[in-house]
Amino acid sequence: MNIPLNKVSIAGNEIKNISNAISNGWIGGDGEFTKKVQNLLVHSLDCKKALLTTSCTHALEMAAILIDFKDDDEVIVPSYTFVTSALAFMMHGAKIRFSDIRRDTLNIDESKLESLINKKTKAIVVVHYAGIACNMDEIIRIAKKYSLVIVEDNAHGLFGKYKGKLLGSIGDLATQSFHETKNFTCGEGGALLINNNKFNERAEIIREKGTNRSKFFRGEVDKYSWIDKGSSYVMSDMLAAFLYGQLELSSSIQSSRKKTINRYFEELKDWADINEISLPYIPEECESAFHMFYLLMPSHDQQVKIISYLKSHGIGATFHYVPLHASKVGKELGYLDSDLPVSLDISRKIVRLPLFNTISSEEVVFIIDILKKYNG
């Protein structure tokens, strides 16, 4: 049996929707399906505004431009995340200050935030790792105390919840990913979610190459022109059409992923305890987005061995991030590997297991059986 880490699948009307987009004669941005997806996100997530983008990276760049970093203003970012959580802000004038993560949820360690804040700090980026929420009450308290903008990098967290509130609707700004590795995909794509109305108008301008083109299309101005910073961040309506076909079936997709994750938990708990392996931790106040399932091995040596073992049986397990502070650029920023010990330690122990929308019960049973035969 050959089981990849991830596999993209057709959920419903994706192909039909693309055909309709072509028939409509509008395959560029902000067509019928773009509007449908944006409306779905606003109503599903209870956010103020949603703008589809070409990637989550571009949504993060838009957030950086909106925050308007100047003169070495700083942004706090967890080290254990994908590179663009930091790069998007660095590219638009921010100095990056990395934070360590919690050992239980692998989210930004809120207890360390205040020690990283100074008069130059303008924003905190939180990443809901594996679709499990950060401690948003404490992060909001700190942000209000120091007048900081909160950006939720919600690439993993669509439809996850914190104390009943949907992730992506909590921070001033939030970003989504619709990359092929995510629960809902169009190959490459993202969205900027806006929960603070002061960003609404400028966000539209930034997304439309620095012009007031969106106002022109709504008939609010008789012509549009260049008035601000921006880039070509608008998603094609063909991609939005594919994405809408996936989001239409969000309940069934999430139900399928939940079933797989629950089976991993139930079947691997005793085995993990015996072998001193940790499984994901979900705090009581959090509802998972069912994005990822991972093992935390007792050592780096065990991480390497079990990944090799699983691959020898056709199972596409893998590690995850190299901490950003330990990267080439992180070291150029003055960080040592030892500066953020939890991020470094987790990166050397984590093993991601296959999880995708159409993974079969037989495939999950096979993975579990192979794992239980592992003896280190």
C-alpha cells in the first residue's frame, strides 16, 4: 500500500463551477464565484470582510502593508511556523522578533510575549498550529495593554474554534490558506479576513494594485487610478469556482477528517504511552479544525528512525518546520539555535502522519497497524 501525506480530491461541483465561470465570460478576479466564496466566509466565520487572494502569503503581505511598519517597527512571530508568517512582514519594513512556543499545543507561548514587547512593537502574529487555537484571551489582553494589532495566521485553522468563537474572527486581521495541503483548496489561494473596520477600504486598494478599482466596479467612482501601495493580489474566478465547490461541502469534509483524527487518537493512545510518544493536545476551550495529526517522538534519533520506517512501508510521514530563528536568515538576524529551545526541540521530534479528505478506513488501519509494530 502507498499512502501519501496528502492527496487532493474533488469534493463536489468544482469542475462544474469552473465550467460555469468560463461560460460566464469572466475568469479574472472578483467574478461571481469570488463573491460567493467571500460571502460564505463572512457569514460562516462572522468576520467583517473577506477578500480572496492568490495565496495566504499575499494575504499576510496585505496585512503587513495595512499595519504600515516604519523605522524598524517590530512584529512578534512564533519561530515554529512557515516562513511567510515572518517574511511577509519583513518584506514590508518590519523587524522580526521571534517567540518560542508552548510545549503542549505548539502555539506561541503567551507567557513570553510581554518580555518581547518594546516601544517599537506594533503587532503580534499568532499561528493556530494544526488547527488548535492559541490562548487568545491572554493574547488579546496583552495586545490591548500595549495597543498592538493581532494578526491570526489561520492557515491551519479554518472552522476551528476558541471558546465557541471561530478562528479567523478574533484578531484585527486574519489570513487563510487554500493551498493544496489544506482542508479546503484550489491549488494555490488565500484570503484576508478583516475584523477591524478601519482596514476595510485600504485593503481593497492594496489588493487591486494600489488603485480604487473596486469602487469603480461598484459604480462609486467614474474612473479608477493609482492611489496607494499594493500589488496584484486578486484570485482568478476559476480558482474561486473550484474553491467554492469544496467549501459547499465543508461539513462533510470536516466530518471525514474528524473521524480520521479521532481514530488515530483512540487506536494510538496506549501505544504512544508505552513508547513515551506524545499525541496532539487539545485544550478544553478549543475545537479542532482537524488539519493535522502528529506524533512527538522521545528523541531526534527516534524521529529519523520512525519516518524512515514508515516510508519503507509506503507511508508518507514527514517532519514539519525548521524553526525560523534557526534558519540561515534567522541567524543573520542574530539568533542562536539555543535561544528558543522549545521550538528547536519540537522540530527535532515531530512526525506528521497522513491525513487528507478521502483517506480510507483501510488506509488508516494500515498506518496504525504498521505503527504498532514499530519497536525503535
